[in-house]
Amino acid sequence: MSNAHTQAQPHPHTHSAAAVQAHAHDVAKHVKVYIAVFLGLLAGTVATVAMYYVHLDSVPLTITIALFIATVKAFLVAGFFMHLISEKKTIYAILLATAFFFAGMMYLIVWGRDEVPRGTQYWEGRNVQLPVDKTR
């Protein structure tokens, strides 16, 4: 057996001690961010469960609070775990397209509101089927 195989040869891609320490510091910084995000998600989950036991008389207020908690949690997951917080141009382009199509759909719904089928009558937010007159 040759002596060359038993001696440890330095790997050509090894990093200096300073580079390894800088990388370790960078990883520690990311770990702190992920721990903060985890705590934020944990607080959001606790708030969601706590809101289940709180009875509010106003349904719109209840929905608003639930959507706010869900939006904050979704932002944390998408922004940090999916790394979308650094993709600003793409996110704004997608958000703009979504807002455009949402506005278009809302326009079509409002525009078509008065176009109800024959034999129906629009009363205070509901369509009521009128009986068919078979004598005609």
C-alpha cells in the first residue's frame, strides 16, 4: 500500500477559518429569523384558538379579525419560509394582475345583477321563484 493514500490530503475546496466563521454567523442570523417567525406563527395559532372562545355580536367584526389573523400567518409563511419577501417585483406584478381580475369579476357580478331569469323577482338580496301561470 502506498504511503500517499494514508496521508490526509487537503480538499481543494476547503474554506479558511474566517470564511467558515462568517458562514456560521450568517446561519445563526437566519436561525434567529426562523425562530421569530415560528413564535409569530405560534402566537397567531394561539390567537386563532382564543378567538374561537370569544363571542362577538358583530359578524363582520368576527370575520375581519379572523381574516386579519389568517393574513398575518400567511404572510409569515409565504414571506419567510417560501422566501417570497425578497421577490418584490414578481410579487407586485402578480398582486396587480390579481387585483385587476378581482375588480373585473366584481364588475361583472354587479353588472349582471339585474339580469335575472324570467319568472323571478329580485327582493332585498334574494331571488324568489314566482309561481308559473299555466292559464296563459
